Amino acid sequence: MSFQPSAALLSLLLCFVACSNPSPTPATHPTDTPKTNLRSDTPAKTATVATKPPATESYEDPEPSLEEIMAHYMKTCRDTVKVDTTVPVNGQPWHITLRHYSTGDSAIQLAERYTSIYGLKKFITSNFESKLKVTVRDVIPIDTTIRKNIFRDSAFESLAAYGVLFYHNGIHYFRDHITVSYSYTIPLTDVGRSVSTDFY
């Protein structure tokens, strides 16, 4: 007696063979891959950057610690800001040089209400000033020192007593003048205001 496979058995065998040897699909065949996908400049591990972060996460810059504030201020005391640039004013090239630095005069002793948060009963620091020089075609129309006393009309009592000038936002030039901007602030605090002075 001969064995005759049933139609159902033949169908099952054909299905098994087909599933074991799938044909490549157009999306994965090398010759069908677009050239723009041949190289990625973004590592795979950053592929989820575009996804929306959970509502509980925050990407704002964290507030600096007291140690960071103190370290940044001490670095500011040691550093000198230097500017050397040329800008067009009144149709002339104004060559501007500026140096902003701590005077080292130890003239400011902060009140304890400003230093107690740092665990300090007192903190002695110095004033800051800027040396500004402008040269226009070998002529020097501006050669001056900028100190905080020129902003005394803008200072409230505690700012006048304890504030210093921090170089802020740089030098801006306009059609007929330049403006030098500062942050007039009590050291180690956020108490102060923005001030500026113009030179024509």
C-alpha cells in the first residue's frame, strides 16, 4: 500500500518552507537604501533626544551653590577683562581698548546681613574700575577711568555703600556714540541694578 500525502499535509509543509526562507524586503535590501541613510552623525544612544521629556523633569540650569558663587567672585577679583576692538562711529573707525579690574583697595566691608548665609561675620573686598581709551585716526578723544561714583545718582543707600562695578554686556556702538554697560551690584548677592555710560 503506497503513502499518499493529503492536501492539508502538503500545505503545511509548503508553509513551513516559506517561513524558514523569507525573501529580502525592499526596505532592507542594500541596493534600495537611500544615500542619506548611509551615514548617521548622531550616535544611536541619542536617538531618543527628540522624544518629549516627562512633565516632572526640568532642563533649566540649576541655581549655583554658595561655594560656586564665592569661587566665581574670587576668580572675578583676580581676572582682568580686556577689550580691543574697532567699530564705526560717526563714519570714523573708533579703536577702543578697555581694561576692567579689581583695584585691590580693600575698601568695602560687607555687612553681616549679606555674609551670614556664607557662614561669615564679615567679608572685605575691593572696588572695580575700567580704563577706557578711544583712538580715532591717531587722535585720542577719550582716555578715562570709569568708577562707580559716576553712577551715584542711580544707587540706593546700601548699593552706594557696598556695591561694585561688574563689567556687563560689553561695549555697544551706535551711529554717534558708544555705551559701556555694567552691573552695579553688592558682591555675593543679587542686589543691584544695570547701569551704563555713554561716550560721544
